[in-house]
Amino acid sequence: MAQRHLDPTDSRPRPVGTAPTGDALAGYLRDQATEFLRALRLHRETGSGANGSEASAEAARALRRSARRISASLHTFQPLLDSDWCETMRPELAWVSGTLAMEHAYTARLERLLTALHRLSGSTAFPAQAPGRDATAGSRADAHASGRAPGAAPALPSTAPRDAGPRTAPAPASERGNLTVGAAKAGALLDRQLTLARTRAHSTALQALGSSRFHAVADKVAVLASEVPLLTTAAASDLRPHATAAEERLTDAVTALPLVTAGHPYNAAALVHGLSPDTVPHPQDAPWHQVRLLLRLHRYAREALTGPKGNAAVDLRLLSAGQALNQHRDASEAAAAAAQAARTPRIAPATAYALGVLHADQRHEVEAARFAFQQAWQKETVGAS
């Protein structure tokens, strides 16, 4: 048999010696199932009160990570596994991951929006997000009654490229005054709405973790930790064609993106339909969200092939691209939250104005994230060529 000659500049995963087979996939799935069970035990040991401890939150994140990796592997390598079992497990794992993610998402969204309000208005008059705060109005009233000035929210790393130039010109004094006046009420409104949503998400997660549905999922993951449902012919099957298919799906989706436009910072494409009264998410965001999911599938397929270390240089570029898409999602959802708050009946004009500025700011962050992804993907493509 003719020996296959490999391009030495090809940075895609390429195990030394024999090709990775179904046995490697079984080992990867067992490892992830073990991580899931370890995180579940830690979550139960650290407790899950109304506010939740940091250890409990970290355990929930570990649960989500392992659930995502198992689900992604079942999707990418399903031809090597029992099809009925995969079709049953994948939606259940997605339910676990999605349910556990909501509380953290609302917390991060509120912090992001309050930080942006502080940056835009230069005011600290609106309440800062505190870890583990409850949703009662009394806690906010006590803070104001005590005369303590709320601290500024911690700064978040900007997604704007360094060479993109100034974001906006300084606002006139009158506009700055209007924004400062409205920022306090806008921050209070966002704090009330998102803190309530976070509290509900926390309760939903607790109910989910105690439900019979979750216990059924945990039981199946426990079985997976010792017995992987590989097909009889899968043990010696090469994993690389399936991983390559996942990479090709990602490449096709990225090719469909307007990367030429995204290569120009602040081109205003992300603001199209920004003033639309329609409450549905921006349709132009959907392809970028899909690329984010496909990039995650590609990364996890690489992990199954190469192990946790893999190709550090390539993985770093993929991580940078993934972080840009995470920022894209966060900014898109934050903009939607600001727009939703602006639709609250009978709010003051200054409050609506501040929320409108905040919405536009987050749509600019969407555009900055697209630019950052385009830069990271360009490096990934050049590095793999």
C-alpha cells in the first residue's frame, strides 16, 4: 500500500503513528462522562442556596463544559455510535447545558450593560452588580438609604480592534447631561428586570437538577463513564474523516459570512434595522451564531483526535476566534435586552434616550466582535495553509 505523504505545513490534528480510532473516541467520552459526574458531586457537596457559592457556580460551569463536549462528540461521530442512543442523549444534554447557562448569562449581561452605561455617561449613579445579590427591592432600598455610593462595575476587555480608531466623538455637554440623568433610571430598570430574570433562572436550574429528567440523564452519563455504545465495527474506524467533515461545515459557514465587510472596523452593517420596532433578534446575527456553534464542534472534534494538548498554536487561534464569537453573542443579547427595556411602558424620555444609546453601543460591540473574528480567522487560515 502506498504511503500517504503529509504536508509538513499542515497544522491540522495529526496523531503520530496510527490514526485515531473509535477506541480513542471511547476514551474521550469516558473522560468527559467522568468529569460530568465529578462536577455533579461537587455541586451537591457545595450546596445550592438562593445566591449560590462560587464553588457551586464553578461546579455548574464544569457540568456545562462536559455536557457540551459529550453532546458535540455524539453529533460529530454519530456514525460510529448507536444512533438511537445518540438521538436520545443529545437533546437531553443540550437541555442540561442550556438550563445551567441561563443564570450566568443574565448575571454577565447585567454587568456588561451597567459597565457600558458607566462608560457612556461617566456616572456611578446606577447600582453596581454585586455577586450573589438577591432580587428583592429591599436590598436596593437599603443601599440607597445608607447613603453608600454604588461602586463602578469592573471594566470588561474591549472587543474593539486597536487600529479601529476612536469609537465616537465626545458627546456635546447637553447630550452628556441627558445621558447622565437617564443612566441612573436606565440602570435601575435593567437591574430590576435582569436580576428578576436571573433569580428565576436560578430557581429553574435548581428544579431541573432535582428533577427525574435530570436524574435519568445523570444515570445514562454514569453508564457512559464505563460503557460507550460504539458500533461493533467502530473500534478500528478512523476518526479523521468525521472530524474533517465538521471542519468543512465550519469553513463553508464562515465562507458565507460577509468577512470583507467585517474586515473594515465600524462599517455600520451591524446597525442595519437597529431602529426597527420588531422584537425578533437581528436576522443578520443568526449566521454568526451558527458559526460559533460549528466552531465549537470543530474544537471538540480536535480534542477527541489529539487529546487535551493537541496543537497549541492552532488551538490558540481557534480559541481567539471563539472568544470573538462569544463577545458577538454577548453584545447581541445585551443590545436586545436594552431594546426590550426601552419598550417598558411609561418610562421617562431621558431613560429611553439612555437605553437607546446603550443599544447602539452594544450593536457597535457586535461589529467590533465581527472585526476581531475576521482577524483571528485570517490568522487561522494563513497558519493552516
